[in-house]
Amino acid sequence: MKAVLFDFKTAKEEWFDLAVQTYIKKIKPFIEFEVVSLKSNKTDREESELKKNFELKELQKKITNDDFIILFDERGKDLDSIQFSQQLEKAQTSGKKRIVFIIGGAFGVHDEIKSQAHLKVSLSKMVMNHLVAETVVLEQIYRAFTIQKRIPYHNI
């Protein structure tokens, strides 16, 4: 099985690039994994629907019916790390060819992507910078695999 994380980040920070590379390296022993940054367009806040529509089209080029889609969304389920690990394990045994993680852009994702998602997960009730959110996602994916494999990383 393969896994990919799609994002729409526009900012570039050295610390973030280092964090992404660190977690990709940690996750790869468990699953073939990559992070793919998709193109986003620059729009004003008043044009949030235009931005979501543009990002929908970009995602539709990348996802298929063979994907198990996990969307990180502020209105998603509140899961602890063990519950997230269990859900990730279900995704791995779902019969799908690939697990697709999606972090939406600044205005979230289009409702069509929300309806396609097999699992919607909330990271927090707090709003956070996209780079911080993605770092949290990567750490939780890594943590989930260590929980599954009983590797002493997660302290219960």
C-alpha cells in the first residue's frame, strides 16, 4: 500500500522543510509515503469559494476511487492518537490501493471533497497555521504507525 499527503501550502519556512523531511524519513519504513504540494491560486478572502473550487479541481486530478481519503477538517471527529491509529489500520485493510491524506487550504476544502472522504479528523478546536497543522499531521501519522507496531514512542 502507498500513502500520500496532499497540501496547499503557500508559505515557505526552513524549519518546516526540515520537519517534513524528518517525518517522511520516519514514516517510510512503515509505508511508501510522500508529500505532494498542489498549486493554489492567490485570492482575496472575499473569493474563498473561487479558491476552494480551484483546489477541488487540483485534487480531482490526483485522487481516484481506489483511494481511502482521510481529510483533516475542523469539523471532523475528535480522535486521540490510539483511535487515529486504529482508523489508519482500517484504511490499510480497506482494500483500497492508497491512503490519501488531505489538508485543505486556508478556507478549507470544497464540500465535494468532504463528501468523498472516508474519514474526517479534527486536529484541534484551535485554529493553527497551515505549516504547524501539517507538522502535527505528519507526527500523528508516524505516531499511529509506532502504536500499530508497538514501538516505544507513544507513552500510554
